[in-house]
Amino acid sequence: MDFELKTLGVEGAANERCDALLVLLDEGFKAGTDPLSKIAADAIKAKGFDTKPGKTLQAWRPPGVTAARVLLLGCGDGSPRRIHSAVHGAVASLRTAGIRRMAICLPPSSDDGRAVRAAVAAAAEASYVFVSTKSKPEPSEIEKVVIGCADAALARSDFQAARGAALGIELARELGNLPPNRATPTRLGEEAKRLAKTGGFQCEVLGPKEVARLGMGSFMAVAQGSEEPLRFIVLKYHGAAAGEAPVVLVGKGITFDSGGISIKPAPEMDEMKFDMGGAASVLGTFRALAELKPRINVVGLIPACENLPSGRAFKPGDVVTSLSGQTIEVLNTDAEGRLILCDALTYAERFKPRAVVDIATLTGACVIALGAVRSGLFSTDDELAEALSQAGELALDPCWRMPLDDEYGEGLKTNFADVANVAGRPAGAVTAAKFLQRFAGSYRWAHLDIAGTAWKGGAAKGSTGRPVGLLVQYLLSQEQAPRSVSRRGAKAEPAPRKRTRAGVRAQ
Ligand code: BES
Ligand code: MN
Ligand code: ZN
């Protein structure tokens, strides 16, 4: 599916050649004398339609309109969130309705860029269907979506960003949704190689021997119970001068998390195929980089393996030696994400990065804390935290900063190693982040816990592709950002948050 952006108002929309035309009308709607305005005004008068969010009216070949099918969509205050939900609902209902070309006419707004972003993201999200393991696939029939707004020139850069992100989100969803017998560590390595070839990236995929030679004892311990060989993926995107410090993205790539010897209960264990959501988001972000080509350098690191019980599996009580040299007592083999990430964080040091962001479906506790709305954000650096937060708001892929006070790390103490891999149940998302912080060496670091946001359960079960939107927007923001001096060591309390218009709306 591809997108096109043009300047188009409700008057011009009547002449738009397409199979379906979505006309979004907000509460400020003033009817003109054009055919679509007349229909809307007439229907509003007769209580057949309303500009309130969720209200819709369908018409077939209305007089004076070129499109066969017209949907009027109420979008209330016209905020990005309202536009997103109006477009999402309509596109989902039209996915397999024989529509190839669709046009979406946005209401005139003071912020076309954000409206366009919402429309692109919603249309892409709603038209996606996972078909690769269906014997009789019914893919989306929509080929082209024209987005019409008041001034296309003003919204162009937002449009490009949203379009690039949508391609990355789609790849992340596709990889996340693959069953765990297909999305093996080996397959993730192959996907990275394929991506590198088409996108012009450098890519190295290390196997068990190389990882052993490096000394990633913690990562290897998690992988040792499985027959599937581990992979350590290194992707490099060069958009700036070779000397420019890269942003490093580290993605948790557990392609199936049974819990290992500390085995999980059976209900919903299938959802642990999504435990490579961090890895998928790194690959998705690189897909977007291939499209958008920002002038920055980015490195992607993915430790990928399965976490399974077996006669060779690691077990509670084992002490492993990480790449950093720190020894770790494994008290729970189900806290495996941090054990593979810690070695990747140490490895990241060699790139002398300007920032490292790790992305992981790390803790059930984060799902309890923040649900499926916001990802958990942890950072020792206020500036980095703020940049990631703002990127999340703009991309409609929000996160929320959590604390990192040293007191939270107390429970990780043990008599038998430098650190234990779990603390008690309280503040589980924070103690996991405190564990990672010990391995985030001398660089600016942030951790995104996406356990609640990377996939949906229930009837709509499937990968969301989050936080690719946030990551792509953050990287684009770094293209303009001054190369600021690190502000590490800043007190762990969250910075006072400005309750911006966008922030309030996104809640
Ligand atoms: N992949 C899970 C985290 C998870 C659990 C994500 C449920 C989404 C839903 C992770 O590896 C895990 O098992 N974490 C444990 C940590 C605990 C043993 C300290 C958890 O959250 O229960
Ligand atoms: Mn686990
Ligand atoms: Zn896990």
C-alpha cells in the first residue's frame, strides 16, 4: 500500500477519483456550496449525521461526487487522536470491500502535519492483515491512499516521516506475528541480512562460536537450553560522516520465552513468541531508515535466542560471567531478557555512542504499571528522556518516564555473585531497569520496557509494531539536534513534565 499527499479540501474532494472517499468533519465544520458540504449539512440538520467522534454516514454515488462510496466521519475536536480513531475505524471496515484507491480528506486544521501523521499511521495500521501462515489468505485490497489536507507543502515532512515509520511498523508487526517455529534466531539473522542488502546497511550476524569468543557468558547461558543456535546481529546505518558518534539501538530478541526451568504457566504462553518485539522494533526502525535516510549514524544490536528448559538449560542458582566481567547469580531463569541485554549493552560501548536505547518486552510488572497505553521509559539522562518522550507524543506512540533511584537496586544484592538477576516483586519494572543500568557503561542510556505495548492479546491478538514510531521520530529529531554534552549522573528523579497540549491529549 502506498500513500500520496495533496492539497485538498472538501470542495475538491468531490472530484477526487477513487473507490472510497473518507471525509472527516470536525466540530468547526462550516458548510459551503459544494456537493459534499451540502450532503453533510443536510444530514446534520436531519440528525442523520453529527461531527461528534465515532459518528459516520455512508453514501453510494451521491450526486456531484466522483467517488463511488463516500463516508462522512465525525472527528469531534479534530485532534490527532480523534483523526486516528476515525480513520482507523473506517479503513478497517473497508479493508476487504473491493477498494483499491482510497482518498482521505482531513478537516482544515491549525496543525496539518499532526493530522496527516495520524491519518497515515491509522490507515496503515488498520489495513494490515497477517496472512503468511493462512492457507487461504485474504490480504488487504487497498493499494493507494491519497491524503488530502489544507496545505500539502506545510505537511510534507510530517507525511514523509509517518510514511517511512509505517513501513517500519509493518515489518516489525510481520516479524512479531510469525510463529516461533519460523521466527527463530537464525531467521532474524537472515531478515537482518536481507534488510541490509536492500537498504545498503552493513550487517554482521555472529553465531555461538563468535559469541563465546567474545565472552558473552550471560547471553550464552540463556541460549544453552535450546537446540536453536543463538544469533548476535549487528546492523550499521551510515547517514553521516564516519567519525560521527552513532545512536545504538539494542533489541531483546527472545524468539520464545517459556521461562526456562523457572517455567511459565501454560495459559497464554503462546504470546511469548512476541518476546522478540524489541528485536523486531530495531529491524523495523532500520526499514524506516532505508526509506528516510536521515543524516545520522545508527547501530542496531540484537541478541537473539530461545529460553527453553532442557537437560542442558541454565538453572536457578547458576552463576554466570557477563561480558562486562560482572558475575550474575541466576535466581529465576524467567528473568532472561536482562541476561541477554546486559552483554549487548557492554558490547555497545565499543561504538563510543552518543546514546544507547534498549528496547525490551522485559517485565510483566510494566504491564501492571502502565498497561497497553504507554511504554515504560527509564533513563539516567534528562535530555535523552525528554527527546524520547517528545518523539513518542508526536508519533502517537507514547511512553512515560519511570524512576531509577538507587534504593530500587538494593534487592539485587546477593552473597554469591556481584549481582542477582531478580529482586522481589515490588517495582519489578524498575528493578529490572536497575539491573540493566549496571551494564550501561559510560554513555547516555535509556531503556524502553514495551511488555505492555508491543502486542495485543485477546481477539485482536497481534504485534503492534510499537515502539517503531517513537524510535523513528527520535532518530529524525537527532538529525537536527545539536551534539550536546552528556548530562549523566543527573539525579534519577524524573524532570518536571510540561503538560503540553499534545501530552494531555495523548493520555
Ligand atoms: N518476557 C517476559 C516479560 C513479560 C511477561 C512480558 C508477561 C509481557 C507479559 C520476561 O522475560 C519475564 O518473564 N519477566 C519476568 C521477570 C520476573 C521473573 C522477575 C516477569 O515479568 O514475570
Ligand atoms: Mn522471561
Ligand atoms: Zn522474556
